[in-house]
Amino acid sequence: MSSGDSDPSSSPLSPSSEQFEVVIAGGGVAGLEAALALRDMARERVALTIIAPNADFVHRPTAVLEPFRYGEAQRYPLAKIARDVGALLVKDSFVWVDTTARVAHTEMGGQFSYDALLLALGARAHAPYKHALTIDDRRMDEIVYGLILGVEGGYVKSLALVIPGRIAWPLPVYELALMTAARASEMSMNLEMTIVTPEESPLGIFGIGASAAVSDLLREAGITAVTSASAEVPSSGRVLISPGDRQIEADRIVALPEVFGPAVRGLPVSDHGFIPVDLHCQVRATDRVYAAGDATDFAVKHGGIASQQADAAAEAIAALAGTDLAPQPFEAVIRGTLLTGGAPKFLSACIAGGQGIDSQIADTPSWSPPGKIASKYLARYLSLAPCSD
């Protein structure tokens, strides 16, 4: 089969007797980070197959810039990435796995034998409120551009941004709020804005110090944050907040989606369909099956965390393939770039018990190369690779 034009076979593709066959399901951050890591760690010991339905890798963390006309999210052809990493690319969707036979099955009937399988499937987003606009970074320009035009034209004078009870990654709400406030200020428009969040403090996942700094940014921008709150949106323009039975009236209401796991057939399932993994990102109660990224049961859904999980899984797989590596357990260090409409802020924290410790916020990044995705391999690769038009 040729990279990028592969037709899945109806019979299993047997791994080479000379190479350790690794199948990676997913062409997002975790899948590509794992492919790059494995090629570096195990080199010719492994034969890589990437199964992905998408033709391009889209740099989705920068999609929030699109509605403000600051540029489009960058796209990178998966076929080129696969060639660069020496992987076979199969354009298809992973569906289920037979862990006994070690065969991954795809939507188009493909069957791929593996020595190790890494699932980087992402999460499923669902709109939590019927009467709110739900953020979707795959269609950010389409969804939010009309809202920005309304603010610029003076038609939208009040805006409520709601984070639902099951938090996945709250930073996009704060970016949208700060950038919208900056645009309203540039246009000399009066805009009343409120963020309603179940967090104890804004971006509290980064720890006390960073959260306090973010609170100051919101205050300076004239944005009200209602914390430790649960929200309902019973009708257009109305947000009910509890505890306290408060109510907010707004011209527009924007909400983050709730996320659910892929509930993979053939694997154990954690709460809400997520894949349970151990500290080496091996799927619990399985052999030679690993998972990384938003599909796992790790609470924080973030590209940097996905890449760290991918690195941990890649180390474990490389060890199986016969390298001298001693696999290290996954340790979450979260790094985030907060776009503000002015100079960005760079936040970082170690994650323990669901909260940030040793947190920092700075005007310059503490990681290299700087960017929205802080990863060991993928960030550097993207900094050197040309994106598609």
C-alpha cells in the first residue's frame, strides 16, 4: 500500500517478522507526537501505521484567532508528515479492536495486525445547552464571526460565557472573553461581559498564583467572573445561576461543549466513555494497547497533556520493541498560552490532585519552541514544516 492512498484489506495485515508493528489510531496531537517519538526512540526497530480519517493536521488551539481576522488555523498535510516519519498512512476511521487476536478494525473493513496499538482518538463534543452558541474549534470562524460582527456593530451589548459542569479545558472561554473585550475597546463599544464557571477561581487548574493573575486581567478588561457556579440556559438570552438563584440577561450566550470518550468496543470503559489508562498510558486490563490524549480518563483535556501521554506510551512501546529505554511514568506538566487581544500570557503548572502546583504566569514562555502546543517532538517538527495553503 502507498502512503496516503491505502485501501484497507479485508484480511489482517501481518506485521513484518523483522520489525515491531505499531498501529497508531488518530492523526491529531497525540497520534503525531507518538509517531515522531517512536521514530526517534526505536528508529528502524518499528514499522509505523497511522490510521486517520482526516487529510490534514489542523493546529486547532489557534482557531480562536480566526473570528477576529488575525489569521487562519494552520493546516499540515498528514501524507507529508507520514512520509517524513516513515509511516504508512491509511485514510480511514478506527472502530474497534480485538485484543486477543491483536487486530485493529476500521470503518471501511480494514483489519490491521499489531504488536502494539496506540489509540489517539480524541473526545466527542456535545452542546450542553439548546439556547446557547457552543464553541467548536473545528468551526470557530463560522460559529463566532457573527458574534464579533455584532459587537463591532453595537448590536451585541451584553455577552455571557458559560462553562458547563464537566470541565474539559476552560482556557478558550477566557481567550474569547479577553479578545472580545479588547476588540470592543478598540471600537469604543460598551460591552457587558460575564463568565459563569464551576471553577473555584478563573483557570484555577494552573494554581493560585496564575489564577490570581488571570483574575486581574479579567477585572482590568471589565469582565465579571461568577465562580463556583452551576448554570442553566432555559431560554434565549437567559442564564440561571445556582447556588443563589441568580439570573443573567444577555444578548448572546456562548458555552463550552461537554466532552465524552469514544467508548471503544473491545476495551474497558471509564465514566462517560473515556479509556482508563495507567501511569504508562497502557489501557487497563489489556496487553499492548495504549491510549493518549482526550480519549483517556485523565481529567485535563489539553494538547500539551496529550503529547506528554503520547511520549510516555511511546517509551513503553519502544521498550517492548527491544530498545534499552526504561519507560518513565506520565507526569502532567501543563503549559498554556493565553491569548488576550494584546500581548499573550504564558502559564504553566505541575498538576497534582486536579490542581496546579508550582504555577507560573509570565510574559515569555518557559518552554521551547514557544507555541500553543508545548510538546517534545511535534512542536519542533511543526516549527520547521511548511503548512498547506
